[in-house]
Amino acid sequence: MMYSEKIKFNYFEKMIASHKHKILEIVILIGNILTVLGCGGLVLGLFGLFSFDSVAFGLSSGIRIVGLVAISGCMLNAIGHGILDYSKN
């Protein structure tokens, strides 16, 4: 491999790694937003300021749906941070 080809390959490798990092940052941000919304909904619902019946779907109660949003946010955070830590090593 010639020197110029090696430089181009390293450039594209760094560019791809940079884009992966940005995608993981977006996943972590979405996870944070979902976690805050879910926890906020649970707190508001427990104080009676938010009706869980408004988000009830089928046989699932509303508190399960709101809790699912918070848990989904936590899972996205864990996945994003896990991949980010694994890719650094």
C-alpha cells in the first residue's frame, strides 16, 4: 500500500469513528430525554397531577406505559454508554 493510500484509509477510518461517536451521543441524548419524561410522568401521576388513564392502551394500565418509557430511556443510555466504552478500548 502506498503512503497516500494509507493516509486516505486513516482519514476515512477516523471519519467513520467520528460519525459512530455522534450517533452514540444522539442515542444517549434520546435515552436521557425518555428517562426524564418517564420519571416525570410517574411523579406527576403519583401526585395526581397527571392521569395514567390517558396513556392506557389495551389491557396495559397507564402506569405501565409511563414506566416503560422510563425503562426504555435507561436501556438506551446503557446501550449507548456501553458501546462507547467498548469502542474506546
